[in-house]
Amino acid sequence: MFFKSAKYGFIAFIVCFFMLPFATSCNHEGSEDQLNVTIDSFSTSYFNWHFKEALPYVTDDSHKWLRYAASQVHQADIDILRNQEQGATYEIGDIEFVDDSVAYVLVNVNNFLSIDTIGTEGHIVEQATFRLKAVYDNNNWKIKLNCLPRMNVLE
């Protein structure tokens, strides 16, 4: 009897031992803490219109989108930002890892200045969610922009 249970225990151990690499293969590159720091730093800068400070947290090919956003700032927008009692706030929501080097992140943003149409004065949006793409690039997590982040207004 002992031989049978030991045999099955040994088989279970072998199966678990060889399955462990497959079970952990869904891990992703870099640390989740570093990803959170990137999202946090990008969100702090971007949603408070500090586009230059957001540059280190995006991929090189995303820099053009931040330069574009900065080129659309008008004096009326600056006045609105200066008159705000508090800057934009945000909360990092769900992080969905697509593979080991790509993740999508939901960021819930409150009280931020939004521009709807080029050449028009911006307005404060109370609450919206943004879905950002993060990629593991050169041993760091970075935000990848294929356009300016778009919001989904929460009701």
C-alpha cells in the first residue's frame, strides 16, 4: 500500500515539477512595481498638462504625440489650469497583461482639463477613464501612444 501511494506522490511531484515552468510562463517582463511607477509618473504629468515631464515615461516614437499636445495649448487653457483649486487626480485601475511585454492599463482621472476640438477652449471633465498601452522597452515599462489618449466619460 505504501509503495502505491509513494509512487503516485512521486508522479504528482514530477508532474508539478515539470509543469511549474509552464505555470509561471505567464509572468511578464519587468516588475509590476516598475510598471505602476511608470503609469503613475506619466499620469501625474500628462493629465496635469506637464507634457515635457511626461516624455521619459513614453516610448521614443510616442514623443511626437506629446509635442503635438503641447502645440495645442492656448492662453485660455492655461488660465483654466491656473484657476483650478486642485490639479487632476487619478487612480490606476485594472492592468491586463496581453503577453510578457504588453499591458493595457485603465486609469480613472478626475477633474482634468480636456480639449474637444482644436482651436476651442478646453473644459474641466469631472471623471473619465483612459485605457493606456504599456510596453516593456529597453528594460523599462513605457507608455506607447498611437494617438493622444482618449477618454470614456463615466456616468
